[in-house]
Amino acid sequence: MSGQQRLKGLTCAYMSGQVDSDLNDRPLFGAEKYGWANVVTRIAFPLTLANPLLPWIIAAAAVLAGWLFAQRRLARWRHRDGPSRE
């Protein structure tokens, strides 16, 4: 049984694998590299999701701004043409 061990129907093979070269020289450097990749991914992922929604967000903001502008114009018009005090 060299290299393999049999346990209740489960075969496990013990083989050497490829080792990351960053971990051989400086383990912390490899961890920092992958850590910064995770930070960049956390920032880029929401931006990637929001990008297709950006036109809809701009359209909704324009509709809201138009609605608020119309409400203010209507309030001024009603105030100006309100009942006269005689």
C-alpha cells in the first residue's frame, strides 16, 4: 500500500502537489498579494452590478427632479392666483 491507504471503502492518495512560489520565499508577501486582490474584488463587484442599472438610476433621478420642479411651480402658481383679500 505505498502512497495509498484504504479506510472503509475510501481510498486516499498522498501525492506531492505544486507549491506556490510566493509561499516558498515570503509567505506574508503571498498573503498580502492575495489580500489586495480580494480588496479590489470587493470594490469592483458592486460597481459591476451597478453599471447596468446606472441608466435606470439616472432616469429615476430625472423623473424625481421633474416631479419636484412641477410641484414647486404648481405651489407658486396657486399661491400667486390665490383668493384675493377684499
